[in-house]
Amino acid sequence: MKTLALFVLFLTAIAAPAHAKSLRVIGTTGYLSEWELNGNVTESWSGRVGEFSGPVTVRHIGLCSQSGPQEKVAELQLQMVRLGSLFQFRATMTMNGAKCTFSGKLSDTYNGLMDCTDAKGVPLTLSIK
């Protein structure tokens, strides 16, 4: 009887739905850091693997904005694996049909490069809080 109870408890634990919450994404991108990223992504974890997705506003903050800041909405999708205190991740940001990809290790902030459909090696700083 005790074994059956432990087995049922085990099955309940592995069948429980993944934990989900909203996280803030902030950062900058562009060769002169002229674009600001800001938005919320929904977090869903299953064991050590996390999925993040949601809309991110991409706002031009450079000096050459003649009629006010230009804003676009991008869809951000990240997949993370927890490695101790760091996270290994792969991400795709899609905006107006163009895709940008980047990957690396994330502690508090990611500083690196992303490759886009029309540009390679675009600097990116990204924080997820």
C-alpha cells in the first residue's frame, strides 16, 4: 500500500503543469545601440528547460529620428537550460518578417551579437528580470 501511494505521488508530481509567469525584457541593439528593447515575455519551465515568448517593443532612440521615435513590435522566443548559476540559451526575434538569432550564456545581462536576415553581427545587450 505504501509503495502504491508513493507511485501515485510520483505520477502526480511529474504530471503537474509547468510554472508560468511574466518576466521583463530590457536592452539595446544596433551598431550604435540606437534601438531600445522593452517588453514582457511569458516564462514556462519544465525541469531545467525554460521557454520564454512574447512581444517586445523595439524603439529607435538615435538622434536621427526626425518625426519622433520610430517603434516596431517584435516577437521574442527564447529557450534556456539552467547550468548552475548561469543559463545557456538560444533565441529568435522576429520583426516585420525578418528573423534575428542569437545564443550564449546569460547571468544578469547578455552582451553579444545577433545575426539577422539582412545584417550579421548586430550588437545586443539584453536583461531578463
